[in-house]
Amino acid sequence: MANASLMPLILASASTTRKRMLTNAGVAVAAVAATVDEEAIKESLLADAVPPRDIADCLAEAKARSVSSVHPDRMVLGADQVLVQEGRVFSKAKTVDQARETLKSLSGKTHQLISAAVIYDGGQPVWRAVSSANLSVRPLSDDFIDNYLAALGEDAFWSVGCYQLEGLGAQLFNKIDGDYFTILGLPLLSVLDFLRGRGMVVA
């Protein structure tokens, strides 16, 4: 079996944001989309009253396990993010109306983003991390929401909160407590620490 530490890390995700974070941090990475039904898994976990933190962890592991089953000789990183507000776990919007409803629900309130990462090596889980951040959304008018969604276009459907903090999404908030990378969808600093220990990045 080949040495996984000598080959690029596989990111079990189609997320360009997560791949860009890793690449910008100097990690050699290849992206392979995981074939898992995230919504079905989430609904099952919610029905069993699984805490949001564990939902994020389970989804991240499902992605890593899926891709690792096809590439057992490679190190595979799975990641996922859950948004929770007042006990409600949100899902990604699929339509403009759903995105509008999400933003109205978040308006004037504080929500939590929970980002999880799980790494498989040799077909087995070897590492995991979960981190969270709290984000306070300023009161948003209906006109602002409509104009914001018009400007954002289909990008509103890429993140569970209908925002990208590194872009127009910054306009939504009046306070943020937490790690920037966690908000973007990956506990990057923890991932880098693990990869340094495995010789995947320069120590």
C-alpha cells in the first residue's frame, strides 16, 4: 500500500471554499465529491434528537468514509457545517423564497455555526475536530434582503446561512465571536496541526 502521507490529501467535498482554504494554507489537496445523501442523514439524526454538534460530526464522517471506501490508500478529509438557532437546525436553501425565509429567521438574532472535520487514513477514522462560532445578524429589512439575494444570485444556495462572510455576507452582521475559518466551514487550524504531525505540510 502506498504511503498516504506522500500523496495529496483528498478533500471529500465539492466545496470550492474549503479547497481554497487548504490550498492557500499550502496543503496539496485534490477534491472528490462524496456520494452521500446529506439531507436524509440529517433528517434521521434530527428524528433521533441528536445534538447539532454530533450532526456536524456524523455528516463529516459520512463524507470521509464514502470517499475513503473508494480511495483506501489515501488520507481523506470530510467536513460539514451545521447552523443552529434557538434549537432549530437549518438546511441549505434551494430556492429564493427559502433563502428569503432563512434570512428573515436569522434577522436580529444570534445563531451558531458548527464546523466538523474527520480524517480517514487507510480506510479508518484517525482524527476528528469540531469547532463553533456565534454570529449576530443585524435587523434586516425586506428591501435589503431582496436586494442582497438579487446581488448574490445562486451563491445564496451554497451555504446554509445564505451568506459568504468573505464577500457580501459581511453586510449581514453586527457581531461575530469565533474563528474565521470555522465560519467558512472548516476548523482549518486544527486540521493543519494534524497534517503537520503527519508530514503533510511543513512543520
